[in-house]
Amino acid sequence: MALKGKRIIVTGSASGIGEATCALLRERGATVVGFDRTERTDNVDEYHRIELTDFGAGNASIKAAVEAFEGPADGLCNIAGLPPRGEDAALVLTVNFFALRRFTEMIVPKLADGASIVNMASLAGFGWQPNIGVVKKCLSLDDDADREAFCTEHDVGFPRSYFFSKECLITWTKANAMRWHDRGIRLNSVSPGPVDSPIIDDFVAAFGEKAKTDIERVGRPGHPEEIAPAVAFLLDDESGWINGTNIAVDGGMEAIIFDDIHQFSN
Ligand SMILES: NC(=O)c1ccc[n+]([C@@H]2O[C@H](COP(=O)([O-])OP(=O)(O)OC[C@H]3O[C@@H](n4cnc5c(N)ncnc54)[C@H](O)[C@@H]3O)[C@@H](O)[C@H]2O)c1
């Protein structure tokens, strides 16, 4: 019961990785507060509706959800996210990065000192280092910036915007690791490879043969229940000295890409 007595916020609590995380956190003794656009109350101790596409112009839904929540909480898991679906590149970037950042910044005052924040990134964000120039420009945009114009200017179309949103998230997590250090609040990210959740078909459709080959190379996709333990570990006090890190949970896919780039095995 390593998380006994802790109260943890989980966005994306209704499905997939968020759902598996809620189950594990409760199993380990935590009380879970779910935030999702889909109303689901059976797997959490408290539920708040949030619509992360409702962003900008006052951030009405995010603001209402934060106001409805009575703190404190000992942890925040930002798991809600859009897959590479449809053609709206800016919307994917908005939900997966800008709205997550806004929600986090608004809810931090309701976190307890010593809280842990875990952001669900992705193997798709692996390229944050070579793309750091554009990523930094994106991080410097405020909430009112014209994100469509930014995407057009920097050639962040579909499905690239999914990758780019996760590059921004990994970078933002590292860049902000010390931001709330005076309160003992730390930030880390977790990067799964393809996971057998309801959105896996979107990845395969968007990335085609490449997605299938990547999965074949490690033998199978991951399961949501295999991602949740990394999140739980980062919430636990035993990981208290880990801050600003991105943990890959992908059966070795990141290592394979690393090898493809640097050709160690040839
Ligand atoms: N499935 C994968 O292969 C995979 C791989 C790497 C990273 N991820 C990331 O993991 C996270 C969870 O994905 P999943 O696979 O569990 O998907 P999922 O679709 O099963 O779950 C996503 C959850 O987020 C909620 N959500 C989505 N958009 C929202 C919005 N605009 N406002 C509020 N809630 C919203 C959904 O209602 C859902 O409950 C995402 O951030 C995704 O990018 C997934």
C-alpha cells in the first residue's frame, strides 16, 4: 500500500492508460480524483468533467474544473490526450500540450507541498532534441497565440503534430522541473511505445506500415497495465530524488530507434 493516504488527480481517467492508472493507484491505497470529458464515476473516488479542447478565451472548462476541485492533492497525472486522428493538427497540439500546461499551472496551487506531477508523453516525442529550436518557440507561446498559424509556419501538419505535441511535453517537463522546487513539487514524464488502448488503431492508421513494423520489432504492443506502474512509481515518495526525467516504457522501442540512428548492432 505504498500510496496509502495519498490523493491523486488523474486526467484521462475514463479509458486506456488513465483507467489502468486509476485502478493501480487505488489498489496501492490512494484516493483518486478523475478529470475527463467522458463522465465515468465507477473507477474513481471523485469525478470532475473537463473538456481540454475548450481552450483559450478564458479557458472556461479548465477554469471551472479547477474551481470545482477542492485541494489538496499529493499528485497529478496528466494522461488525457488526443491521438493522431482527423486533420486538425493545431487541435492535437492544443490538447496534448497547451491545455495540459494550462490545467497544470492552474491546479498547482491546489497541490500539497511535495506533490509529484507525471505527464504522459510518448515514444513519439523521442525527437525533442533535434527539434529543440521549434519546440522552444512553441513553449514560448502564450495561451492566446495563433496555434494554427504556428503549425503552418513550422510545417507541423498531420500526423506530425502528435509527435510535436509530445516533443513539447517532454521538453516542458524538463524545463519546469525546478519551477516549484521551493514547494518540493517535482515533474517527470512517461513515454510509452504503442499501447493496446482504444486509440491504437489511430496510430496504425496515421503511421501505416511504420507503426506495424515498430510493434513487430518488440513482439507486441504494450498494455495499459504495463504503463501504470511507472506512473505509480513516480508518484511514490521512494522516487523523490527523480525529477525532470522522461521514463520510456516501450519494450525496448526507444533503444531500437537509438540503434537505428547510431548503428551499434551493425
Ligand atoms: N495508446 C498508445 O499507443 C499511446 C502511446 C503513447 C502515449 N499515449 C498517450 O497516453 C495518453 C492516454 O492515451 P490512451 O491510449 O489511454 O487513450 P484513450 O483514448 O484510451 O484515453 C484517453 C482519455 O483521455 C480523455 N480525453 C481525450 N481528449 C480529451 C479532452 N479534450 N478533454 C478531456 N479528456 C479528454 C478521453 O475521454 C479518454 O478517457 C494520451 O496522452 C496518449 O497520447 C498513448
